[in-house]
Amino acid sequence: MTPRDVLLAVLRDLFPRWEIRHERGVWRAAGFMLVSSSTVEGLVEHLAGADPDSFAKAARRFVERSG
């Protein structure tokens, strides 16, 4: 398993309503719309803008698991 595979697994767990993938250097998330970015940071920013409620829920889940 590569670091990218782990990151994909984490993102898919945090955003279960989105289909997230990385292909040919592009990060994509498909849900009620399609967002893409050349960086994972950009993808997360797009997800935050496209689905702020899911992003807030994902952030809370991540913090709860970390603590």
C-alpha cells in the first residue's frame, strides 16, 4: 500500500458521499458535482466549498479520532 492509497482511504472515509480518486496526477471527487485539482490540498478546498456541511462533519470526525 502506498501513501497515496492511505490518503485515498482516509478521504473516502471522511467524505463517504463522494467518489474520490487519483488518476494521472489529478485528484477528483464526484458527488452532486465534480471537483478536481492537481493537489490533494486543492481537492479538499474544493470539497469544503462544494459541500461545507460534509466538510464540517469530516473535520469533526477527524478531530475526534485524533484525540
